[in-house]
Amino acid sequence: MERVLVTGGLGHIGSALVRNLIEYDITICDNLHTQRYCSLFGLEGVKFLDSCFSELDKGFLDSFDSVVHLAAITDAASSFQYPDKVWDVNVTKTIEFIKKIDESNVKLFIFPSSTSVYGASSVEVDEDEKYVNPQSPYAESKIEVEKYIEKISNTNYLIFRFGTVHGISDGMRFHTAINKFCYQAAFLKPLTVWKQNYHHYRPYLEIGDLCRVIKRSLDGDVGFNDIYNVLTENHKLSQVVKEIRYRVKHLDTKFVDTPLINQHSYKVNYKKILSNSNWVPRGKLGHSIVETLELLGYEDINYGRERKTGPKNNKVKSKT
């Protein structure tokens, strides 16, 4: 059985991912900095290490076949307030961690980057065109590690530039657009939108699609040593708002004049991952919104064509 280390495995992405890799021997490394203890509830048969990834040594890493490095400071908006802290964790400590991996027996290193490295663009951006225009310390940190991996790392790698993640998980967050709007809608608060951002395009990634692309990578279905854009679909913000307002009756939209941080229009091309794997996106915006509203306890949902999803059983069966 392949042994996989998932750093930051209790976060929004990690808590969903480890529940989708039950056929692997999974170890989670998470220092609980964000206090997502709820991500451990019902999680059986998975090893857990309460530690920072920077404290792991080569001897420990030698016991793993693959590493999925999710541990990072991920809130782009707050990265403007703490740029030094973001650089220390996302760049300095991460590069030192990669050096240890290069000296170990690890065969594959998976690094989640972000489509936010593209910043604003009037054309559809492609990962092979080398165009980047990071607009936040968070995005800058991702580019810096990408460069290191491409030029110096000796381990087989995959760099995934993920779109803005949405959808439910045990450790989910509500600071990104779709999840945040669902939270506001569930409590009948107006959806707060910067009016100049209303018709902007942004790339979005449903969390199930994200988990499946990593699983396929671990199965050897994605070409190694390359960068891939990964998203479910490009949406205008107006499309997202329209979809949520269709689900929730009598919901207002509040347009504000003050620009929000890191709000730029760009569309992302993801043909490369489609050509270099058997992965295809299956997520649906409407279904993701319905699941999130249900999780938040909103009962008067206009389901339309969507089915009621009900509670999910994410428990991992115990290994014997």
C-alpha cells in the first residue's frame, strides 16, 4: 500500500482529500494552528501527527512514497497584513522542507499553487506562456516556490495551480467567494459585491474535482514534472450571484464602491491537464451551492434540478 504524507491535512482541502484516499496509507501532519479540531471527528484509520511540517526530518520522510504539501498560509487577503509571516511559512520553510524531501526516498512531491499567480489579464491565461502577474504576497510566495521546484528539486513533482476552491469539507472555510456568499445567503444577509467586480471572470474549482486530480496523480495518471492549471469552470461573479439568488428566496445584493482585495478579471485555460491525464471536471456550481446551504442549515432551498443531498458519511473505515 502506497504511503502518503499530507501536510496541512486538517484544512479545507486536506480534510476532504484524506477522506477520498482511503485505499492509501495516509499520515496527516498538521500543527492545528487554525484549530480545526473538527476535521479529526470520525476520522479513523488515518495516522495523525500534531507537528509543523518544518520539524519533520529526512528519517521520517524516508517512510513515504508521496507527499502532498497543503500546509501554508492560504488567505490571500490577509497576506497583505502579514507578508513576512507568509514568506517565512510559504517560502522559507517550504523550500527547506523540499530540500529534505530531495534527500529522502520520496518519489513524488505534489505542490498546490494557485491561479491567483496570474493576477489581472485581458486574455485567457495559459500555464505554458509563462505569464504571471501576482497581486498579493500569497500569490508571490507560490511563484517563488514554483521556481525553486522547477529549477532545483530532484524529486518528481507536480505543481497544480488551483482555481478558487468551493464546496463542503469537514475543515471548510468561508473566506473565498462562493463559500462566503453561501454563508451570507444561509443567514439571509445581503451578498456584498464590489460593483466593478460583478462582471469579472474568475476560475473556480469544486473540491471534489480537486481531490480526484490528486488521487489520479498518486495513481500515476498525470504526467510528472510539470505545471497544470486545475479548475472546474470559469465563471463571472454575476453568474455565481445569480445561481445563489435562485436557490435562496428574497436575497438582496449589496453593491459597494470600495474595491475588495485581489479582485481582478481573468479566465484560465486548463486544456493541458485534460490532455495529460484522464481527469475531467465533474463538479457543478449549483450542486456545490445546494450542499453548502444544506450544511449551514438553510431549509427553504429552491432545488430546481438539484436533488437534496442530505448529510454525508465521510467516515474512513478503520484499518486492521
